Amino acid sequence: MAEQESDLERTEPASQRRLDEARDKGNIPRSRELNTFAITMAGAVALLVLGAGFADGLRALMQHWFTFNYASLSDPMRMWRGFIDSVIAMIFLFIPLMVVLVLAALMAPMSIGGFMFSVDALEPDFGRLNPLKGIARVFSMNGLAELVKAVFKALLVGGLGFWIIWGKRAEILSLAAEPVTGAIPHALHIMGWSFVLITSAMLVIVVMDVPYQLWQYHHKLRMTKEEIRKEMRESEGDPHIKGRIRSLQREAARKRMMSEVPKADVIVTNPTHYAVALLYKPDDMRAPKVLAKGSYLLAQRIRELGEENNVPILEAPSLARALYRHAEIEQEIPSALFAAVAEVLAYIYQLRSYNSGEGAQPLVPKDLPVPKELDFEPPEDVVFN
């Protein structure tokens, strides 16, 4: 019971697969405080850097808007064209600021969540319209944390803003006595530095909010032990299916191997325990290679195929055992067995000449030079197929 309860608890960190699935759905860590800080600071810095250009542009627009003549008053269409020109000029004036703000709005979330584009995030989620879920979010631990953060931010930013504006009250009031040409850039200068100082206070909130959002993101994606085991089974595959696949692979390999037996030069047998089919082409091979090998029932099938296709069969127990144990299919035989296999092949070539009516009948090779360390005795109580 206790084990089942522990499995139901989300105590395990999210796997990479779960993180990837969440990301594909548009679920990535976000910090609204970081976004607000980046956009506000970018706007403040842009205002300081581009303030002179804004002042000149605004002064030109105001002169254009508030300069009237008799022709403008008597021609409504001329006034309309002037208004359109002023709007277009205003748009071009603020394009650099808009570009800076857009870049800041894009780079801020990418700094903690990376670049992400997901169509799933664009799908409507009507579950968010459920008032019960909304109330539950408000009174949750996350809602409490957001409330504390909002109160702290209001006190910090509001208090610092009041202190800065109160300190510059005389300078702000003096703008009324300045000419328009000097008051506009002066006002933009005051606004720019005030924004920079006030926004700097938000850095304290960002430093606390970003780690919290990252922790909360990974906390929500935690998994139970059962989910971990299920994911491992899905990624590795069902053991029964994997066993079936391996069985089919072995069967296919066995069929390919048996199809090569008719091409062999000789089949060396134990005679009943093992059978190894060998092929040697002097022009193409450095050494003889194994076409097929098997034990017991499979060895019997190799011998039957050899008999059906007139492949010579030689009983050489020690050599058959050594080849079966130390040689691999479609690979060259070990160098330690070169001498023994050479005697076998020499016998086969002489036997072919004798069967074609040339030469004397060769003697079956005995006592082949098989190293003792390569030989072994087969078990009597094991049957292979």
C-alpha cells in the first residue's frame, strides 16, 4: 500500500522526453517580470539615446500642426492632407523605438526558454474559461506568490518612483518657464533617466522571479515512478515484442546461412554434434571462410543440404569443434587452424580430380594439426537447434 502511494506522488524529475513534449505544446518557462523589465529598460535606454532626434521630430511636427494660414483654413482637403502627412511622419519618428521594444520583447523570453514556435499554443483552450479553475488558481500557492510579488513590486517601484520624481520636482516645474525648443529635449532627458532608475529597481524582482519560475516549471512537470517506468517501457519497447523481433531476425539469418551451404567446398563434421561449411577461393580470399555452422539439429540440416547438393562431407571431430567455437559465420577462419584446413582442402581437391577420372584415390586425412587449446568436448545433455 505504501509503495502504491509513493508511486502516485510526483517525486521524480521530468525526463528529457517529457520536457520535449511540453515544449512542443508551447509549455516553456516564462517570467513576466523579466519581460516587463527588458521592455521598460530598452524603452528607457532608447529614449536617452534617441531623445535628441525625438525632440527635433516632435518640434517639427508641432510647428507643422500649430501653424495656420488662410489657405489652410479655407481648404478642408489641404488640412486633411496635412494631417495625413503628420501621422505618417509620427509613425516614422517612432519606428526606431518600436524596433527596440519588439527586439526586447522577443529576446527576454528566449533568454530562459529559448526559441520556440508551436502551433499547439495557438489552439483555443476553453478550459481556461472555467471560473472554478480560475478561482482555484487565485487561491493556490502560485496565486499567493503572485500576490506577494505584486505587492512588493508596487511598494518598491512606486516608492522609488515617488522618491525620484520628488527629488526632480524643481527641475520638472522649471520646464514651464523654458522655451518649447529647449523644454522638449529637457523633458525627454528627465523622463529617460527617471525610467532607467525606476526600472533598475525591478532588477531585484527579476533576480528573484526567474529562479522561482524555473523551479515552478520543473516542479509542475515532475513525474511519478510509474510514469518513469512506463516511459522506459515505451522507449525501449515491449520485451515480448523485442523477443519476437529477435526471433525473426535469427530465423532470417539462419535462412540466409543455409542458402549458402550449397556453395561450400567442404562440410566438416563432428560427426553428429557440429557441422561447419567452408569455402575457399584462392583468387578472391586470403584464407578460407565459414559459410554456415550449427550444432545438433542444425548441424544435421547442414549435412542434409550438403548431401543434396553433392558437397563433400569430412568427419574431423576436433577440427569441427574448433571451427564451431572459434570461427564466425562469413568470417575467415583463425590463423591457428590454417594448417588443418589446408590439409582438408588439399584432400577435397584431390578427391575432385579422382572423381573426374584423374589421379589416384586420396587418403582421408587423420590427426589434423588442431591446437589443443582450441578444442573442447561438447556437453552430452544439451541439444541445440
